[in-house]
Amino acid sequence: MVTATETSPAKESVHESTRESVKGTDMVTPHARQHAKEIQKFGTVIQRLPLGLSANVREELTAQLNFLLADTITLRDLYKKSHWQVSGPTFYQLHLLFDKHFGEQAEMVDSLAERIQTLGGVSLAMAADVAEMTRVPRPPKGREEVPVQISRLLEAHEIILKAARSLSRKAADLGDDGTNDLIVSDIVRGNELQAWFISEHLVEMPLINAQ
Ligand SMILES: [Fe+2]
């Protein structure tokens, strides 16, 4: 539940005096280093929104969407790690393919985060919070062989696909067609396509002589 911002009379007078001192004296200095209480806690939803969806439904779906967001941010970053650290005879094509998938995952991240905000929730954003919530296993900091890189990416895709399919069904059951459509059209289909493109690189295929 969102709590209203509390403004004490004392605080108001501080704001007033700040405004007064700026007025007429300085219109160019940025008012940096401001701090205040957060206006909406993570895990809450705005209670009344004209969307035709109850707060309970929106709270349940935004909670699940945040897990999917954490996994998608992790997969996005795993693609960039793979783009930078890839090696070997297929370096160039994988370097480009991994970056293409990174860009597409970045778009999915944005769609999921904005869906959470649309539903009145608070989207996860920062790396430390993502690390706490993601269900994708953490890779080592160092470099790994291409088949291992691709195996990790495929594992992340599968985690996301399973979670996305079950969340899309839940959204449909709860009457949230918008979330259902976003997940099926963008997340499920996008991840399936990317999984196909990279999994083909793990097939044992002779380069010169057919078997
Ligand atoms: Fe690059």
C-alpha cells in the first residue's frame, strides 16, 4: 500500500525558506544532493488505478513479473559477458549474434519493467537487487569455452520460458490480458527464437567431410 507523503509544518517552512533564498538571487545553481523518503515501497501497488483490475490481482502479477524481470536482466547481461569473452574460430559470428540477442533482451527488460509500473507496481532495477532475486545461476567472473557459454545461455532461456509460460496462464486466469499478451508475444516467442539460434551452435557438424 502506498503511504501519502508526510509533510510536517517544520519541513514546509524549510522548503519555503529555500525557495525564498533562491528567488531573486540564483536561478542557475542546480539543487543537487537532495534526499527524501521513497514515495512507494518495493512490493506494493497503487491501490486505486482506473485499469479495471483489482489491487490484489495487480500485486500478485507485479510480484511475479519482478522475478521474470530479474531473470531477464541477468540473461541480458550474460549475453554481453558472452559477447565480450567469446573466443575461437566462430568468434566473429558469435560476437555479433550475442550482441544482437543482448539488444533484444534489453528491449524485453524495458517492456517488463514498464508493465510493472503500468500495473501500479515498482519495477526492480539495480544489479544488487537483481542478484538477490534472479533464479539464473551465477557464472564465474572468468572466461569459459564456447560450448559452456552457450549451455549457460540455454539454461537461462529455459528458466525464463518455464516461468513466463506459467505466468502468462496466471495473468489470463486473473483477467489481465495485457500482461498475458506481452509475455506470450514478446517474452516466450523471443526467448524461444533466441534459444533456437544459439542451440544450433552446439550440434556436432562436420565442416569438410560428410559422415
Ligand atoms: Fe560490443
